[in-house]
Amino acid sequence: MAKSRYLFPKDYMADPSANVFNGRLYIYPSHDWDSGECFDDDGGHFQMRDYHVLSLDDVMNGEVTDHGVILDVDQVPWAEKQMWDNDVVEKNGKYYLIFSAKDYNGVFHLGVAVADRPEGPFIPQPDPIRGSYSIDPCVFKDDDGQIYVYFGGIWGGQLQWYRDNKLKPAASVGQEAAFRPTMLPEGDEDPLPSRVARMTDDVLQFAEEPRPVVILGKDGKPLKAKDPHRFFEASWMHKLNGKYYFSYSTGDTHFLCYAVGDNPYGPFTYQGVILEPVVGWTTHHSIVEYKGKWYLFHHDCVPSNDTTWLRSLKVMPLEMDEEGHIKTMVSE
Ligand code: FUB
């Protein structure tokens, strides 16, 4: 068992996106609170309204600074509710926060807000990213400066409403009933993939149609919908020794898994489980190198006694062998 640290016992936060800016480590989480909404399969209990940013300079022991609210749903003209996962990327001294929220029709999109400093304040764009849908953006800047966003999540994240980036006709009927099992692939069918799109030079729009992120088994064939290790939500990308590590949550089977490819679009070959299921329904993470060591940021529901909509941030060292294979960990 790897020793982990609860990062912010003062409040409930989840979905940590960790990034290093100007030599300091910044964490961009979702901000959980008890809205009184009941648990449902569409994530109606996750009624987050704002984002904070936390920072520190010693991951396992350092004091965590809360820089306060960096964006509130009331500031975003197009967003009504449910400010879910977000992530931040830097380009030419500006910071771009990409986040997911529901519009006034109950449909998730991705939005962008821009700041001059990693701790904000972030000023939102008036409209969501054109052609964006679903949830859980991860923004990745490659060594050549190109920026990619990975996104998508099943059930409450609405990914099952879309095929080839178009809303399926059936989805327009009663959209608030987001999760209907009939909309999901099953058995030997291809699973619903995460999506990836390169961003425009101004980091405000997709520069191309989103592409599917295909995960191959060791046999070279795509994982099947019935595979407990197929993608569900919580995309993350990191790069090590020229290899692209795509990691993700398997949602209803509760693992964090990873797959490796040789370019940002994939395909990626499935490698294994990073983290065994934690206490709480969701599991969501980020992986980052800081001061020469690699870390896994994640969350669980131990402090809230398994109240799945009240999650707590954690971090632990990432266990890896010399060839870059990530070991399966248990969060203590
Ligand atoms: O925080 C709300 C949702 O729960 C996220 O978007 C998912 O990844 C899951 O962690």
C-alpha cells in the first residue's frame, strides 16, 4: 500500500488536475458541496457552482495555499449549473482554464476562461467551445507547443448521446434523462471512446473535429464494451520518455487505468490498472512530475463517510519501474 496524503481537509474537492507553473504546483479541482440533491445515475448530486485553485511547493508535506474562487457559474453567460471537472494550460504567459458545465437546456459543453496568472482571476468566454460536448477536459501541451484537449464521460457526462461528434436523434427526446442503458454499446461492440482535439493557436476553439481515442488490447484489437477496463470518464495525458500515457477512469467498474501510445492521438495500447477502487463511486485523477518525482493526485470519500458527492483530495507518489510501467496501487 502506498502512503497518501489528504491535501485539503478543510473542504470537499474532487477531480484534481495538477499542473506545474513557474516552479510551483497548482491543483485545479471540482468543488463539492451538499446541495441536497439526491444521488442518481446522471450525477444530479454533483451540483458544483465554482472552482478554487490550490498550490504548494512540497507535495507530500508542504502547506497548501487556497487562492479562493477563480470562477463562479454566475460569471459564465452560457452555463446554468454543474461546474464539473476542469484543467488549465499555459501559453505565452496566459492561462487557459477549460471546464465542463451544463447550459440552460441541460446539455454539457466545454468552456474556456482566461487569466494572466495561474491563480486567476479567470475571465470566461461568452460562449462554449464550438462543437464541444460532454465533460472532463484534460488540456495537454506537447513539447512542440501544440495544445490538445481530451474529454468525454459516460452516463451523466452524456457521451452516449453522440456518434461522430453529432447528437444522436434519440438523444433529443427527453434530454434530462441523460443515462439510458439502451444508448450504450454492449458485449463485443466497440466501447464509447474519449475524444481528443487540437486547440486553435488562441486556445479558444477546437482546431479540428474531435477524434476518438482508441484503446487497443495487447492483441492489437480495440478493447470491447464488456471489458471492465474500458474508458468511462476522467481522461488524463502525460508524457514520459517520448511516450504518451493516456489514463482514465473505468467509471462503473471503479478503476484508474492507463494505455500508452507514440503520438497524442493514439491509438493507445492498454497497459494496466493504476489504482484499485477507492471509497466512493467515482475515481478521478491526474499524474504530474514535480521536482523530479512523479505523483498521482486523486480523491476518495473516506472523510465524508462514503457520501459520494462529498469527496476529498489526495496525493501519493506514483509507483513506476525503470521502464516506465506504472504499478497497480492501493490508496491507503
Ligand atoms: O465531479 C463530477 C464528476 O464525477 C466528474 O466529472 C467525473 O469524472 C466524476 O469524478
